[in-house]
Amino acid sequence: MIKRINPFLVVFAAACAAPLVVTNPSHQNFLILVMMSAQLGVAWNILGGYAGQVSFGHAAFFGIGAYTSTLLLIQFGVSPWIGMVAGGTVAMIFALLIGWPCFKLKGHYFAIATIAVAEILQVVFTNWTSVGSAVGLSLPMQQEGLKAFVFNASKLPYYYIALGLLIGTVLAARTIERSFLGHYFRAIKDEPEAARSVGVNLTRYKLVAISVSSFLTAAGGTLYAQKELFIDPASVMATSLSVKIALASILGGVGSLFGPVIGAGILTSIEEVTRQIFGGSGRGTDLILYGLIILVVAVYYPNGIVGGIKAWGERLAGREPGSESGR
Amino acid sequence: MSALLEVQGLGKRFGGLVANLDITFAIAPAQIIGLIGPNGAGKTTLFNCIAGFYPPSEGHIIFDGREVTGAAPDKMAMLGVARTFQLVRTFSTMSALENVTVATLLHDKRLSIARERAMQALEFCGLSRRASVVAANLTVAEQRRLEVARALGLEPKLLLLDEMMAGLNPAEVQEAVALVGRIQSRGIACLIVEHVMEGIMPIADQIVVLDYGRKIAQGTPAEVRQDPAVIAAYLGEA
């Protein structure tokens, strides 16, 4: 057998070295944004991609993560690193409470329920004065350094933290993909009734998927709060954020490990480029483009970019697409 | 010999519609029971009640000496009841091997061991050469056999086969008949819903006949064939 270089390691090395080449702070910031949205996409994919439970309410978990760590920091001086774990745990408990009834719903009805839940949470936080209501919360920025999770002089530390979080999330997804859970999730997605017939407790394993997914999404929320040093319901719990998280995966390739990373790269580019071209007066241009992308992907590439490339490669290799399993 | 499965006075209603009424029969270990009846007789409903997909409206189901009336499908799978579906429900994006692995994982969550057992089940059903093919790309006959392999992956005591011979050509029917024989020789009892009479008559130890949700006859294939009530149900009253 020919020994191949692990492509994962190549990408990892390139990502570590990228700031040496990309020295412009605004370009570095762009890469951070890509990795942050990629991390959210990969986390979403565990529930929406592998287990096929499409959620349009992941901003709720993201917001819970951001608010939990921020409130712990402001009210009790708890380190944001501990806050990150706490936020993940709170989001997980919330996800289990919400998942229990919502998982009784099938297909589109589940997706609709997740929109409703996130929407309600946003309204609650907008009107809840003791958590800052619509005004939002500003994070303290006097203390700097790794321990405080605040970096004012250079954005570079955020780059490596975002990269670390992304890698951790990818590894979690990969571990799931290669364990019995990956088989169970895909079975639930393909044929839930058949999955039940071979002993898979649907609710239990959907709850496992949403627990992991919500925990990791909330961790991304804490990173966002520490990077922006300001959060409000409109920025961390918006429905448009939920859609963007889901779209990274849907565009890149639902149920594939690196699909959401590719999808996030494209979406973030669109967002940044439209912002530069149209500025404040063109707000929402990116959303119009998102809509177009959803249309094109749904009609022509239901398996996303990664799925499209795979089918293309198989056709080039002279095989019937999908005649062999990729995994 | 004590029964493996006992169905006692089982009834199932959907609103005002009575799909099953007062059905009683038993299956002994390693016995093959054929379940026949005209369309709409309630065969698949009975099947779904036994497999845990429908909670019965009345009556009892006792499996392996244990009351299991209304137990969920995954619980039934755990206890040793496996099933196939009338309209094939393979995991269409997964390979044949992965399909069966989902089942073999029930008893051991280690993938390497589950895969090995899945491969054995595929081999038993004559599908080992198609192990890496995505289920959606298998022929209908292969998909039906894959469902059997998946069900066997649970290492069941009772296998419920729902019209596994529907849509198969005569040669494939013979293969399916041979497969059921091999399953029986492993000590697994089978309850088979079937329309293909040349498939079921030679292999069944007993035939249960349903009509309008009720059991109208039970006996050996030869007895059932002569039964006036059965003839009337199939051909209509003279």
C-alpha cells in the first residue's frame, strides 16, 4: 500500500502557518470569522447532517453559550474558559429539555419547532432587564492575556483559539462518524422506522446528537463574546444566524466532515465582499445571495459541494455514481 | 414444548376501523408459520403489533415467557424479535455492510466486531460480494435479502418476514425459499406474511389465515387448502 500524507495534517499545518503570510489584521480577522463559522457548521452537522434532524434554531445554543460565560464573568468574575464549559453545559441541558418534545416531530415540523424555540428565546432575552435586555452586555476589556481570554493589541491569539476550537469540533465529529454513533445517526436519517426495528432508540440517540451539537455551538458563542466584547440578542440569537449556521453545512455538504468548513469559507467571503461593495446601504445583500444559494443547492446539488465533487470524481473514474460507498 | 410467541385475543382498531379482532395463535421455537389472507385482511397490522410498531388495542403478546404487549420496537429487537418490511426500507445511502452493521451493533458497540458479524450475516444471505455497494443501487431481490441479513444481524429468536417474495421472479423465489430453510435450521422461528403461495406452502409448518381482521383457519398447508372458509375467503361465496 502506498503511504499517503494525511490531507488533514497538511491543512492543519497550513492553517497554523497562515498568519505568517497573512499579516494584514483585517485579512486575519476574515480568517478568524471563517473558522468561527466553520466550527459552528461542523457542530450543526452532527445533528443536522449525520442524524438528519435539521435545526434552524442553533442561534439559541450559540446565544446561551455567549450569555452564560459573559454573565458569569460580569456578575461573579468567573474565567471565560470555565464560562465556556458552563455555557456548553447550560446549552446542553436546554437542548435536552427542548429536544425531548421536539423530537416527537418529524422532518419539516422539527425544523419549524426549532425556529420557534430560538425565536422565543430571543424575545425573552430582549425583554429580560437583568441580562441587559435589548441594550446588550459589554464585556470588561481592562485585563488582557490568555487567562482573561481578552486580546486587544493583536487579533492573532483569537486566530489560534478559533483554530483550536475548530479542530476540537472536527475531531469530535470525526470520532462520532467513526463510532457506532455514526452508523446509528445515519440509519436514523435514512430510515427511522427501520432503525427502530434493529434496536435503535430514536429519541435517545437524537438527544445524544443534539447534546454534542449544542455544547460545541455554545462554546463558539463564548468565543464570539470574548472576541467582540459585546453581545446582544440581535447579534447572538438572531434567526439569520441560525440560518447561516445551517447553510454552511447545507452548501458544503450535509453529513460530510469537511463540507461545513468549505461552506463556511464561501459564505463568509460572500458576507465580507458584499459588505465592502455595498456598505451599510446594502445590508441584506448577503441574505439575498444566501437565498439564491439555497435554491441552487437544493435543485442541482442536494449533497452540497463535497457531494457534487464526489459524484463528479466517480463519473470521471468511469464508475456509476454512488456504486461504492465512500466510507 | 413451550411456545416462543403467544398471541392471545389480539385486537387492533384505528378509530372506528377494526383491523384485527380476537386473534390467537402461538409459534414454537424454530417453527415456520405462514400468515396469509386476502388484501386488507390485517396481516401487516398483526405484524406491526407483534414487532412493537403498533400498540394493540386489546389482548396480549407473550414472547419467551414475558409479557411484551405494547413494548417499543427497539425493545422487541433487544428481546429477539427481528423483522423485514413489506416495502423495502434499507438504509439507502449506506453500503450493504453498513446496513447490517447497524443491526449487529445491538449486541456489541465495537465497530470492528460488529462489522465482522455483519459480514457473516451477508455471507449467509449470499450478499458478501455486494458488501460495499450502496443499498440504493442493489436490485429489489438483493434489497429484500439485505433486509433479511440485517434482521439476522440482531441474532433473533423470531424473524418476521413481510412479503419477502413479492416482486421476485420464480428463480429468486426459490432462492428465498432456500434461505428461509437455512434460517430455520439455525433454530430461528419465522412468521411469514406471503402472497406468493408457491413460496409459502412448501416450507410452512402451519398456516394462519386471516380475513377481515379475524383468524378464520389454522392448520398445515394441506389442511388449510381444503378448508371451505379459506376457499370462500379467496374465491368468494359460490
